[in-house]
Amino acid sequence: MLSPSRQIGMTVGAIPLTEVLAYMQMFVIEQEDERRELLRYVQVLDRVFLDHVKKEEEEPAQEETTKKPGRRRR
């Protein structure tokens, strides 16, 4: 539900804090400890996702720079 709210430019951005807050309000999560825990989980999982996306974006660039020059098949 939160992923579509990411900023997208040159790369994919993190889920905005305002969107997590809106989620908490929509599902009536009002206890401070529950809010902190949810925010922590969202941020940790989001960081893992962003690291994965970054790694995938870097792999094609690395493959092209390591290709050996030679004859191309037609």
C-alpha cells in the first residue's frame, strides 16, 4: 500500500514519513509504541528494498563495462 507513494526521479526514493503517518491514521494506530515499531519496520524493510533496487540498477552497467570487444554475431 505504501510503495506507490515513493518519489521517483533518477532513482526510486524512500517511502515518505507522511505516508506512513497517513497509514497509521487510516488504520487507527494511535499507541505511541505501536507507531514507533511500525515506523521502524517500514524503514528497515524499505532500506532493504532500496538496496536491492540499487544493486539491480548497478548490475547492467557493470556487465556492459566488462564485455570483451570482439566480433558481433548477426
